[in-house]
Amino acid sequence: MTPEPQSLTGTDPVPGPPPGCPAHGLGAGGPHRLYGPDAADLDDLYERLRDEHGPVAPVLLHDDVPMWVVLGHTENLHLVRSPAQYTRDSRIWTPLQEGMVKPDHPLMPHIAWQPICSHAEGDEHQRLRAAVTGAMSTIDHRNMRRHIGRYTQELVNDFCERGRADLVSQFAEHLPMAVMCELFGMPEEYNDRMVQAARDALKGTETAIQSHTYVMDALSRLTTRRRARPDDDFTSHLITHPAGLTDDEVREHLRLVLFAAYEATANLLANALRMVLTEPGFRAQLNGGQMTVPEAIEQSLWDEPPFSTVLGYFAKQDTELGGQIIRKGDGLLFAPAPGNVDPRVRPDLSASMQGNRSHLAFGGGPHECPGQDIGRAIADVGVDALLTRLSDIQLDCPEEDLRWRSSIASRHLVALPVRFEPKPQQDVQRPPSPAPIPSQRATWQTGTPRTEPAPAAEPRPMVPPPVPEPAVAPRQARRAGLWRRLLRWWRGE
Ligand code: HEM
């Protein structure tokens, strides 16, 4: 459908009341609420909005604050790649300037302007971002992959003898925090309390402020220590970068990086593992060797981007996007979730996206996620090592019982219960042992993504019947090859 051009904040040449105005009415043809009962299923709501309004639709945030949500893939890319037209600086947002957005608005933590690179633009953005990317460039990726493997082993050791686990609270939420504390140079701060504090601070519960203070205290102590005595870690390189960050700026950027890495990567790990456990085609392709773990992670980034939307971008001038008139001061939601399923780029959602990395999960333009390689490495190595150790892993509840905690910004799996045959602990300094690997695990792939879509494979049973010991050399050679590959991977080669 071709939508009628309209504008959010009135004073436009289009006849009739603007969307959001009570005279226009909510629902079909007007804006929909992105909260409350209307938004029980946000994916469904985005599709209705796409049908009614096209690639850019008017919506209402809490307290009926007007906003645009960008649904089209091309329009989302245009939004993030046009810094001359759109900024991430919320101080120019008309509803904020007019007092419509109260200080206790539930989305204020996402919207309120802060002196950090994700809200800055131009030279200031370049200065702050250069310090972050400069410090990231000093990370030794082979070492990092080794840490990810070791922490995965430790986490699996904590539950492998029980034969049951919740992969959200015992794995996905821990691994990114452990790795980030290591990269920051504060491995001693990684513990259950730190994970709980980060989870709590992001959920915005009553204890969120206390939890936030707990995390900030750790980051302040680290900043003071490294300012006095720099070492070879992310924090020290952030402090000593020629951009000359103040202690406050260092702390704020450590917080930004820690929370972005923790939340997004925990979501990515949980989503990818859920896909492997519940979608037989996915599992069969992995088992059959037609898909590698990195390819599976990439497919998950298409289907369930860890950040469904990013709040927000703000128009610096009157303009047009996706057939809508955007007024100076209007707010827009950059929206990877609906953008990734735009029928103009994905007419068939069941078609494999193997080899195609043009999803919106990491944003784009000047603010494109600088930590994507780190996030991908945590997910690739973590998922592969976990599946190598627990090759017979299965979902421990009916799929329909899985629950998500949804907000506009993200959709977070509450728990992912699994069961498997109890296994002995392993030495965390060794690569995940191939010894207990049943025959089908010999085909987990860790290689470079292929560019050709793979043919669909027949699903295999999770625990295959015993396979007679191979009498022929090729299978032994394949196993030896697997072992060598695992060793190479473990060494970070
Ligand atoms: C793996 C999952 C991750 C996803 C899906 C993700 C996604 C995103 C998205 C969508 C943005 C906003 C882009 C925009 O404003 O247009 C962003 C920004 C950012 N991310 Fe990530 N991220 C991930 C992991 C990480 C990690 C591991 C780190 C750090 C180690 C990180 C650090 C940042 C920072 C510092 C920004 C702000 C950049 C700026 O405004 O210039 N992210 N990320």
C-alpha cells in the first residue's frame, strides 16, 4: 500500500489532523501504541504498521509520545547513514523540548542525552569513538578467543555433572560479562554479583539504581588504578589514547561498552542456542556440516537481532523518508527487527541468508557497532565449545513454554532449560574434549562461512543409534582432521 504522506508534529501541508492527535484516532490509519495491550506481539504490530503505512510508520511511545518507527531495510540504512539529516542527540527532540516527555518516562534511560559517543556527533563523536575503537584495536583476538573458550569450559563445568541447566542464567548472561571483565583488565570483578547487577540495572527494577552503582564503583576503581599505572588492557588503552578522555569520560565509556556488550551478546547467545535447540532444520544443517556455527550466528542476527530497535534518531531538518514527511525535531526509531524482515529484501523468510551479512543487527553509518567482531567471537566460540561438550543437549520443556521479556529495545529469552547425559568436568586449559563426541558431532563446523546457500538436510535424531567403529581409514582421517582443527581453533590459529 502507498501511504498518504503525513507528519508527526503538525504544521505540515497535509490536510487533516496529525497522527497522535485524538481527532485522528488510534489504530488503523493512525498511529499505534508501542506499549500496552496493542504491543503484546511487537513483530505482529510491525507487520500491521507496514501494511497500513509502508516503510515508515507513526507510533506512540509511553504517555502517547509520538515517534516514527522505520520498518524498511533501505529506509533504516538511509536513517543511520545520513548524519547531515539525522542525529542521535535527543536534545533537539520536539516532545522533549515541549515537556511531553516527563523525567520519569520509562524510556528516559535510553533517550536522555549523555556525554558518550553514542549520543555525540561530528568532531566530538569522532574524538570519543576514536578512543573506543583505538582501545579495541589493541585487543589480541587469538588471546581473546582463548579466554572465551576457557570461560565456556568453566561455565559448562559448573553444571555438566547435573545433566540439566538453564542456558540463559548459567551461560548466556555469564560468558559476555566474564570476557569483558577480562578484556577490561578486571577479571577479579567477574562474579555472580556483577552479572546480577548488570541484569538488574538494565531491567530497571526497584534495585536498578543500587545495581548500577555497584557496577560504576567497580569501573571507578579500575579507572583510578589504571590511570596511576597503565597496563596492556582495554581500559589502559582507553585512558592513554591521544583523544585525552577525562576520568568521567573513561568511566562512562567503560559503562557503555560493558552494558552494550553484555546485553547484546547475552541475547545473541540465547537466541542462537534457542534456534539450534528448537529448529530441526537448523540443527540438521549444523550436524550435517552444511552450516558452520558462525553461519548459524549470522542467521540468528537476521532473524532475531539482539537489539530490536535503537532509541533513537532525531531529524535535524524537515525531510522525507519512506513517503512520510519528517519534521525537524521528530524522533525516529532505528529498527533492525522489522527492517531485517522487510519483504522487499526477504520475500521468503524461510530462505537461508548464508553468506549475506547485510542485516541491520549492528546498525550502520557513523555509529555502527564497533564491537561486532568481539560479539561475534564470543558467540561463535562459546556456542561451538558448548555444543562440543554437550553434544546430546536437548530442550527440557515444550517449546511453547519458552517465555520472553520484551521491551521496545530488545526481546530477551527469560530461560532456556536444557537436559543432557551428565558429563564429567574437564580441564579448562584444554580444548573441549572430542573424546565423548558421538559420531554426529564430528561434523560441527567452525570454518569460514561459505557463500553458497546450503541445500536443506534431513533432520537427524539428536542421539543417533551407536555407529559401528569405522573400519576404514577415511573416517579416522576425518577424526584426526577434526582433532587438528580443534587444536588449531583452541590455539586461536
Ligand atoms: C553481539 C552483539 C552486538 C550487537 C547486536 C550490537 C549492536 C549495536 C547497535 C545496533 C548499535 C547502535 C548503532 C547505532 O546507533 O546506529 C551498537 C552500538 C555500539 N556498540 Fe554494539 N552490539 C553488539 C556487541 C557489542 C560489543 C561486544 C561491544 C563492545 C565490546 C559493543 C559496543 C558498542 C558501542 C561502544 C556502541 C556505540 C557506538 C557509537 O555510537 O559510535 N557492542 N551496537
